[in-house]
Amino acid sequence: MVKRYNRLLVAFYVLSDALLAMWAFLLAYAAWMGIVGIGRTAPLVLCESVTMATIVGLWCYGRYVGHPEAGRMLVAIAVLAVSAVFFVLPAWIYPTSLGLDARSLQHLAQIPGVLLLTRVVVDAAHPTPALASPGGAAPALARFRSAGGPDRQA
């Protein structure tokens, strides 16, 4: 059984490591912007790509260790990523009668992904009775937490 002060000590170390990592990221980002220059697209795209690759990697790890919402989260991220196809397609493909350019269509295409993402977060926070049935997400979440997941009560 983990004592209360041990849990607080672990929480302190986790939070301090997270804050240290954020500071390191911000310093690296500031140095990169100072060296390459602010306002250029390439550094911004590179930083966004590294951030998204890290997020997808963490959710892939979550799926590997058995997090019950990881698969749905990865599907929502993939649906959001598909919306970028509007920047790849040539401009003559888009119907001019709508008056929408690639940026507008890309933002409209993001709506289903954002709705899926929101549904995953809401279902994880407040499972519905359908998900709480045997074989649903609630028993899987309980197994995940009892196996040492993030909300394990000691």
C-alpha cells in the first residue's frame, strides 16, 4: 500500500518533470525561432509536426498498453488528418458555385473529426449506460485502472 506522502512525492516529481519538459520545449522553440526566423512557415510546420507525432505516438502507446479509449482517439485524429487533403488537391477540382476555397473546405472537413474527438472525451469522462454494459468501455476502463492505469487508487 502506497502511503499518502509517497503519492504526493510521486505527484510532485511528475509535475516537476512535466514543468521542466515544458520549459525545455519553450526554450528550444524560442532558440529555433531566433535562429531560423520568426514568421516563416517551415519552422511552424516542423514544430506542429513534431507535436502531433508525439501526441499520436502517445495514443499508440496507450492502445498498446490497453487504454480503452485509445483506438477511438486515433480514429478521431485520423479523420482530422484527412481534412488536409483539400490543400493537396488542385484548385480547379473545387466547385466555384459554392464560393469556397481550400482553406474553407478544410475547416468544414474538420467538423466530423472534432465531433468524434469531443465524443471520445465526453464518453471517457461520463460513460453512458450503453457503454457501461458488460463488454462496453466501462469494464475495460476499470480493468485498465486496476492494472495500474493513471487513476489507480492505492
